[in-house]
Amino acid sequence: MSRLKQLGQNIKQYRKAKKLSQNQLAEILDFSREHLACVETGKEFISLRKLFEIADTLEISMKNLINFD
């Protein structure tokens, strides 16, 4: 599995753990839901700044977000 796809799966896992829908998280991050969906499936890149925002919003460390083990 590619790292980009694994990153997306990690985002999705932590988003669901916080009981947030894609729409809710996208709104908080000022994303479109479609863009977030593409990030979660590994089809689109995401900036480092947005990764930090996601980690902060989901209250997790960047280390957990980018854990590819």
C-alpha cells in the first residue's frame, strides 16, 4: 500500500474515532468534502500545513497521523 493511501486511511480512522463525518471535518478545515474524500482514499496530495491542522483538530500527534507500520 502506498504511503499516501495509508495516510488517508489514518485520517479516516481518527476522524471516525472522533465521530466526525467527512462533511463536519471538511467544514472545520475549510476543505470541500470531495477533496477530503480524495485525501482519505489517497487520490490527492495534502499540504503539510493542512496535515498539522488535521492532527490538531483530531487531537492526535503528527507521529500517529503519519504512522505507516
